[in-house]
Amino acid sequence: MAIRSSGSDRFWQQYQRLPPDVKRIARQAFRRFLQNPWHPSFQRKQPQALAHRHPPIHEFRITLRYRALCEVEGDDYRWIFIGDHVAFDREVRRLAS
């Protein structure tokens, strides 16, 4: 079955505010994701604070400083966040409450 991927409006707003070099790397990471959503470079995991969420939310490493969050149901991926570690930590706290 093919992967279905979409981004929330909020995700795309966050993406537009990224520095150009991070946008480029994020696009490269997305192409890699389409080939293998479990590629080791993503260091994909479910944040412990979000383990209770359904659908599950997974964290994807974009760079050392940037992360993305995605709701995952089977082969459906809905991107809900992309940003630096400070914003990532804030988003995880928001989603956990």
C-alpha cells in the first residue's frame, strides 16, 4: 500500500517560516521519507509525553536542531509540526495537556 502524506495548515505555516537551508533539508528528508518512512536518519520515535495519543504521534529528526511531528494511522501520515527544539518542546507540552 502507498504512503499517504498531508500537512496541516499550521504545519505549512511553520514550514514557510523556516530558514531557507532548513527548508531545503526538510524537502530532502521528505523525499527520503517517501522511500522509507523508517529510515534510520530520522531517529523516528514516539515522544513519551505523547504515548497516550491516538492516533499516535511520531517525532522525525530533520537536522540536529529541527524536528517534525506526524500523526500516524497505518499508511496515513498527517504532519502537524515542524520547528526548532525550543518550539518542539513547547508543542509536545501543548499536545500532552
